[in-house]
Amino acid sequence: QVQLVESGGGLVQAGGSLRLSCAASGSIFGINAMGWYRQAPGKQRESVAAIIWSNGITGYADSVKGRFIISRDIAKNTMYLQMNSLRPEDTAVYYCAAKKIPQGDYWGQGTQVTVSS
């Protein structure tokens, strides 16, 4: 099992920044990739950014490209999401996830991000 704990959410004005963290513990060996997802009220959960754990290759949703940066600290077993130039439409619960093949996907409990206009 992999346990994931997010932190860093909160309330920020449009144009501001927040940094989310996701600390992984448990059976961390063999994690293939990690990512950030978000779910706004009344909408489906969507992928925001992802990172391959071994080599750091990243990918982003078009809506956040150039504003968000995903990174990881292998020594700390922690993934980050630096969110800049935040917009009201970024308001959502943000979840981190880890993928281990073939075991499956693991999810954190989520952290609320609210961007006021």
C-alpha cells in the first residue's frame, strides 16, 4: 500500500500562487508515476499534471501549461505542484495520485484550493 498526504491548499486571490505538496509513504518502491488531479463542484475529476518518478519527465493539461510546475524530491518521497497566475477557474479540490504497475493507483484525500476574483 502507498499512503499519500496532500498539503498546501488554501484561499488565494486571482493572480497569486500556491504550492501543493504530496508526501508518499508505505510501499513506495516501484512507483512508476505520480500526478495531480482536480475536481471542481459539479465537474468530473481531471488530470492537471504528471511526472514519471524515475526520470522526471512531466506532462501538463493545456489549461495549466506555462502556469503550473510539477516536480518531485526523490529523497523526501514528495511531489510538488507550484501553481502561479492562479485563476478563479482553478478552484477545485486537488488530489495527488501514484501509479504502481501492476498494483494499481493510489489516491490522497485531497486539498481545497480556492481562487477569489
